[in-house]
Amino acid sequence: MKRFIPIAAFTALLLAACGPDKPKPVDEAVPVTVATVAQKDIPIEIRAIGTVQPMSNVAVKALAGGQLERVGFREGDEVRKGALIFTIDPRPYKAMVAQAEANLARDEAQLRNAEADALRYQTLVKSDFVTKQDYDKFTAAAEVARATVAADRAALDNARLQLSYCEIRAPMDGRTGDLMVHAGNLVKPNDVPLVTINQVAPVYVQFSIPETNLDQVRAQRSLSDLPVAVSTKDGTTPLATGKLSFIDNAVDATTGTISLKGTFDNHDRKLWPGQFVNVALRVGKRDGALVVPAQAIQTGQRGQYVYVVKEGNAVEMRPVSVAMTIDQQTIVDRGLKPGETVVTDGQLRLSQKSHVLVKGKA
């Protein structure tokens, strides 16, 4: 048996199907962080990782052998140039000096006697009381005695020099390291170092830069001293400022870099030999540069761009020309104007038709 839909019900279904469209939802505003395009003078710097090196490094060795009698410092102490830092038992060397002095006194007495004999025979030979041969003997004896005295004086000087080696003095101002030989031990001349002294004020910071930057560095250095600033390895804490003092005479062919050194006074001892630091070599300044945070710059298929916030919180995708990035700040050559607002966070959800809700400023 066939069933029929009443005409009234069919008409109601048809009207419901052909009713007006529901309104489309409006795009929600995208929450973003923004920053203002700034115009300011920016220093141009070359960044690198460097190591602190002592200005001078001396391994102190004994020049005389014997028992190490005294150590005049504690490990890690700073010492001044000329300070007595080691004493070797001087008694054997004092005995050598006394013996050399006695030998000299004896031979000087013999020299005086030989010279007196030669003088007497000089008078006698003129009167023909002695032969010329006898006179020559006494003259030769006086010459031998004179040479013996000269040798004795040299031996005495050497003995005194050896005695002076019993006192080892600091060759420079600096900081001592580990004590390698302790008091009571026997030391040998020119054997193992007793201690190493590093000069820590001033100090060097050695670093390397790409060879492509060499011409720029040399050109700027010919005009004025180039400042070098260093900070902690993580880059958060400035440590010291010095100046470029050395450019190596050759590029390392294996790495394509060249070694440089900066000199730092280091009076406050913030730099320590062997320490790794961040180095910033300033090679110029860019006046009136347009600067945005580095995170504002995006890269697409057509190059680099930023989102610029317009009136009504709409955004515009605008291509830019980037000069360089320094310290998380990007210098833009073209595409922006001072005072414009750019998006620094939240770009992934944006398009040309998006609107934004500003949540904060970078």
C-alpha cells in the first residue's frame, strides 16, 4: 500500500531547505607581539670567540744545584719583579767564593814578588851585572804571575755568580702557578721548572676572523685604533675593553681565518689566562640606520619580508632588504620607515587579510 506525504508537510520541508544562508563567522584577531622601527647609530662589529693569553709567561728554573732551602711565596700569589721567591742552600757556594778569594790573594802576592824581581833585573841588565837571558826569565815569570791573577779574578767572579744563583728572584710582575718543587728537595741546574709565572696585567685576547674581513680591518686600523670589547662566554656580562694590537702575518689556509690579538689593561683581573670570551671588534659605525628586532624578519620564496601593522590592526606583508644583523638587531636598507610597527612574534598565523591583537611590545 502506497503512502503519501501530506502537501502541507512537504511545503514546510521545502521552505526550510530554501531558507536564508547563515552568516559567516568573522576572522578572529591574531594575538601578536610588535616592535617599532627605530632609527639610530649602530656600531659595526665583527664577532668571534677568543681566549685570554698572558702577556708573558716564564718557567722559572734553578741555575745552581743544591737543596731548596726556602720558598718565598704561596701558590697563586702575585709577585713583583725582583722579589725573592726561592733560596738554595748557599753554603757550598760561599766556600767556593772563599777559596777563590784565597787563591787570588796568594797569586797577587806572587805577582808582586815577580814584578819586583823583574824590575831589579831590569836595572842590573842595563849595567851588565846579569845576562839578558836571566832578565828574560824574570820578565816571563812576572807575565805568568799576572795571567794567573787574571784567571783567579775570573774564577772569583764565577764563584760569586754561582752564589748569586742561590737566590732566585721573580723575573717580572705576575701570578704564580703550581709549585713544582717544594722546600727540602734537591734541585739541579736547568732541570724541571720550579714554578710558572704568568703576567696577567696587561693580557692578550687572541681570536680569529674570516679572511674576507681582513681588508676592512686593515683599512680601519690605518685610520685609528680599533676597540675590542669582550664579554663572558654566554655573552651576558661585559668584562673589559681594549684595543687591537696584533694582526698575524699570514692567513691560515686550512680554515680561511687570520689570527688577531687585543691588548687589555686588566687591572681588575676580570680576564684570566685560558678563559674563553666573546669578542666584538668594532670596525666602524652606521649612522641613522633603520633597526628592527631580528625576529621580525621572515624568509619566504621571494626573499625576506616583515609584517607591518596598518590602521585598524590590519597587516601588510612587505618585502625588505637586510644589510646585517648585530646583537639580535637587524639593519634594514629598504622597505621600512622610522616609526612603523612590525610583528615580532606570531607571524605563523598571519596572512595578507589578517587582523592582529597586540599583546605586547618587544
